[in-house]
Amino acid sequence: MNERPNGIREEIITIERYILDQQYTHPGATGAFTNLLYDIALAAKIIARETTRAGLVEILGLAGKMNIQGEAQMKLDVFANETMVRMNSYTGRLALMASEEVPGVISIPEEYSAGRYILVFDPLDGSSNIDVNVSIGTIFGVYRRITKEGPATEADCLQPGRDLVAAGYIIYGSSTMMIYSTGNGVHGFTLDPGVGEFLLSHPNIRIPDKAKYFSVNQGYEKYWGEGVLRFTRWLQGMNEEDPREPLSGRYIGSLVADFHRNLLAGGIYYYPADRRKPKGPRGKLRLLYEAAPLAFIAQHAGGYASDGQQPILDILPESLHQRVPLYIGNRDLVEKAEEFIAAYGE
Ligand code: P6P
């Protein structure tokens, strides 16, 4: 985009305009998919508005009481979930939804027509960080329904990430950004609160070849397998047989924030196999609406994501809330993690 002498960009491209332009590059694309992405962007704007007020809720005495609209003040993650569900239920674009906040699938109310897409989402990941004003995010993935007739079922949600038709996230931080991919590059939009529009700010994001950061909670090293420990020491330049420049450690404790920084600056985020509870699930993060959508984004930005043994995108979910270990970011670093885990265990 060229800039006029006064610094005003000749073309200010809204997310709506960009999505529409992308639709034209998909022959036979229906407006339903385009409109679904609009719906998600609108829900994101509504959630963004509430996240900026979150710190005030206690001060204004809104928490747990009635707010000025006479509505019971919701916790922000409940509000985010309600917003995603409400803004996508009546549009006629979806056949079914699944949310981190809801145990089972979310059907489309009978009074509304159902569409052909499935929306899976974590409405507000990292919500424990709200009270300390750390960036949080919404993660989403879109599939086509695979059942042929009748109401869509849980089977329509349990698809591998490789079958996603779109995925993305919104990060509510110093600015609100929406990043998405439909498999044709990864594109970033920054919310201009003045006009209430997401404006194109990061077209065709590619993860830099040279990584800068590694992101992991080293407080839990005692629970790691030998392979994870050796991989981490290698990242820190402490492996004498295979010396390297140490990476800088950055761990925010909010997956979307850590992933976003590594996507733009280069790096790896990992949440290793959780061995604290021998009979517990293998990982902490959720496959369907955290790991797989971000793996789709990483893949289309030139990166890669693994559970330490196989590509995240190849894993067929067995249940809505299945947990997995996650290694995501620069491909060479994720593949190195797989090598250490194969040689020394997770
Ligand atoms: P820990 C937040 O609860 C989350 O799901 C991710 O956003 C974050 O990266 C991770 O868990 C933090 O977990 O165990 O390091 O506090």
C-alpha cells in the first residue's frame, strides 16, 4: 500500500473487504463462508470491548451484580462464550458448534436454519490472566460438516486439523488483533477502536527463519522426560555435542500471546506431556479448539506443530475436550524436539 505525503495510507483495507477479495479467488465459493468469518470478527469486537472494561468490573461494582443494562454481570470467559454462541447461532451458516466452555456440542436452535459449517472455539484462552491484565485470546477453527443428513452430530466436530477450512485467533492485548487463514496465507488485522473496524496490518505473515524465543513453563521441569530436558538445554545452548546460540526465554502463560509473539518474531512454544498425574491425560492443552487451529495457522505461515511424536494436524480427535502435548513454531525447532523425544522419551 502506498502512503500519501500526509502519511494516510492510500488504501485502508478492512477485514470485510479482504475476506471478500479472498472469496473472489475461490471459484465457486459461497458467501456463507465469507459471512461466517465476518460473524467471528463481529463477535471478536464485542468481546474486545468487554475485555478492556474487565479491570473496571470490580471497581464499578459490576462483578456478580446487576449491570446498568439490568443484566447479571458475567465472568468474562462466560461472556465471551455467550457472545460466540449468540453471534453464530441464528446466521444459518453453521450446523453445530463446540466450545471449551461447554461439555457437549452446541446445536443450532430449531427456530433457525442450519448451514454446512462447524465452528469449534476456545472463547477466552488464558482467562486466569484477566485479573493481572495479561493478554488473552479467542481461538477458532471451521470445518465443513461431514454427516450427510439430519442434524449434525459430535462426529462432525471430531475431524483432524488437516481438514480445517479456516482457523484463527483474536488476541486482546495492547491492541486487539485478529489473525486468520483459509489455507491461502496467514493474515493479521488490527482493530481500530475509533472506527470499530479490523484493518489489514500484517498481510501474508511468515514465521521468520531465525527463531528468537522459546516458551515453556520451566517451573515444571521436575515432571519432564529426559528428551524434553535435553531439548530445552539444547535451546539454551548448553548441549556440548550440539552447541548453538541460546534462545531467549519468554513465557507469558497465555498460549495465544506466546504463540502470536513467536509467529511474528520466530520461536517455539511447548507444553510437554504432563506427567504430574501418571493416570491423567497426556497433555494440558486441548486438541480440537487450541492445538489444531493454531497448528493450521503455523503450517500456513511456514511453521509446524507436533504433539512431540506426530503432526498435530494428523491427529483424529476421539473426544471434544481431548488434551495433547503441544510443540509449535519454527519447523526446525519442533522437529528437533521430536528427535530428542524419540531418542530419550517425553
Ligand atoms: P501453566 C492457560 O490456562 C493455558 O491454557 C495456556 O493459555 C497457557 O499457555 C498455559 O495454559 C499455561 O499453563 O501450567 O504454565 O500455568
